[in-house]
Amino acid sequence: MPPIKKKPAVKNLPVAVVPTERLITPASVTPGTALVPVTLTPQEVITQENVARVTGYDYRTENHVLHQATVYFVDPHLRRAHRKRGEADKVAWLDPQTGYECIIMRDAEDGYLRGFVGLPRSHPLYGFDHDAIPSDLGIEIHGGLTYSKPCDVPATRVVWVKGEAVRVCHVTFRPTYRKTVPGTNATDHKPHDDAWWLGFDCNHIGDLIPKKYRNLTVDGVRPVYRDDDYVVNEVLNLASQLSAIELCLPMPARNGPTLPPMGLQPEDTQEKESGK
């Protein structure tokens, strides 16, 4: 009689934590009112294994409030990077000033944040590789543009909350019988899956990369972690610049701090200086 095969043990996956101090009710965003944390109800949070998605609330950084955003939190024991800050791992929202889809998202491997702006088909840079965009257009963004791809929509598989948290696309999906259909959104705006995304990374010289080089110094200067407030500000700058290009307007002045020098720090140098 052949031996009876035992079923593999089911791993207890951690449950994602939703830091409510980052989320505020839309009703509280009025002049003269305090930004008070709220208690989330089950209808506004959907979880899948170690990922939670929150809709129907506004996301708050130090200097910005992103209205009616779709916010994803990954279990802090898995991502580890700056979990005490309560930052989200992905925030997708519609910029009311330009009408562009915007995203900030944490790199799954190294923990730094990235920023993206989705261009409609009508934009003159739609389909352009980021390296092919003329420098004389005047785009100024942290580290320069490093990303240019269409919306990352799965071709055959149903990708729900867990997959959405790591995809550069503002479209949400929900599984149905034998097919996948667009999910519901927090606002009347319907995101499109045909956007062309331009983006940037915060893994350059002077940037702290949470999961790799915590103690790295360059020329005696310690690196700086580019938090969600910094990256949101850069995304809004990029959206404003891209809008000016679309409308044939003068390039707007940048908001926020002066940009650090451009260029990637070679990994072998980082490893050597960090003692790894």
C-alpha cells in the first residue's frame, strides 16, 4: 500500500494593517476644520492575504491631501520599510488640476517610493519612451524620467487586490464568473486602462534605499528617505509639466525643494560603502 501523502501545512499569512492616521473623511476637508482620523467600516476596506485596499477616503501626507484616492497597505512585517511612518504602499488618485491619473508606489524589492503620471491618448508624448523625450521640453523631476510603459493590465489572469498593489495602473478589477470586469470606483470618474505612464524612481544618489543601504554616506552626506509627501509633490510637478506640454503652454515653475543631483549610484559602490 503506497504511503499516504500529507497535505502541506497552510501558512498563516499576516493581516494587513491600515494606519487610520493617514486617512480622513472627505467631509473634513474644509477650511478651518481639523483633519481628524476616522474609524474605517468593513465596506471601505477589502483585504486579500497580506494586502488591504481602502476606498472612499482621502489620503493625507504632510502637505497634501489626495481626494478620493485608492490606497493600498501591505503588511508591515513583509515590507518593513519605514512602517512606523504609516505610509501607504500605493496610492492612486486623479489630479483635479490636470485631469491625469497619478500613482505613488513602493518598490517591492527595495522599499523606496516611485511616482507615475498616466497620459491619455491625446497627449503628444503618448507612447514615447522616456529616453526619447527631448530634454529641451523642460521636464524637471527627481532623478529624471525612468519609466515609460502602457497600463499594466493582466492579459489572462484575474488580478485582484494583491496584484493591484504592485501594478502601474489605476484600473481596479473584481473577479466574476468566467470573466473579469472593471470594479467600482470611489468617484464618478472612470479610470482608463489605455493610459501611457511616465514615471521616476527615488533610488538615486542621495536617496536612502530602505531595504539595502541604511547607513550609506556619499561624500560625507547621509542619504535622505524620500517620503510620500516628497513623492506626491514630485508627481504633481510632473503632471503640471506634462499638462503644459499638452496645452502648448510655458513650463510652470516647480513647487517644493530644489532637486538633488541626477544619476544612479552604482550598486557595487553602495555595497562597498555600506560594508556589505
